[in-house]
Amino acid sequence: MSSSTYFTHYNETFFPNPRRFIPERWLKTSENGHESVKKYLVCFGKGSRSCLGYNLGTSMLFLALAAVVTKFDMVPFETDDRDVEIQRDWSIPMGRPDTKGVRAMVVSKIIA
């Protein structure tokens, strides 16, 4: 049995205000009595069928994000909330068919 990650990650029982950017939710015990919301992060699967590359995948995401964010100053470019909302489910959550996705414009390079 499986379900789309969308239905788990947007479940208000586990993630209050799931559409809001609240990074602190990953650092504390949730108010509804669950030990931690980390156990509901299922983008790499869970249990015996979880992704073998989980640790490599997360470390590469952190390194790539850190490299981009610390070197460039960016602003959203022709992007709004509709570009990231889930509109369809084809085994994986999909956005609107007419969206170009999340786009950003580099306004300056950060020199350290």
C-alpha cells in the first residue's frame, strides 16, 4: 500500500498550516502530541521500501542549496503561489500544465 506524498505532507493533523513556510516545525515537538513531524516526511519513502540514496540525496540537496544561496542574491521572476500549488496527481504531485515552474532572477553575485 502506498499513497502520494502530497496527501501526507499537506495533512493538517501532522503539519498545521501546511502551506505556510514554517521551518521551525522540524525542530520542535508538535502541539498535537506527536513526538516529531520528521516521521511524517515521506518524500524518500519509509520502512523496508525507502530510498537507498536518502542520505546521499539529502546531503547533495543541502550542499547545492547552500552553494547557490550563499553566492547569489536572487528575486522571484514571474513566479507566484500558483506556480507551486499542486493541481494534478500522476503518482507524483504535479503543478498546473501551463506553468513554467519556480523561476528566479540573479540580481547580483555575492563577493565574500
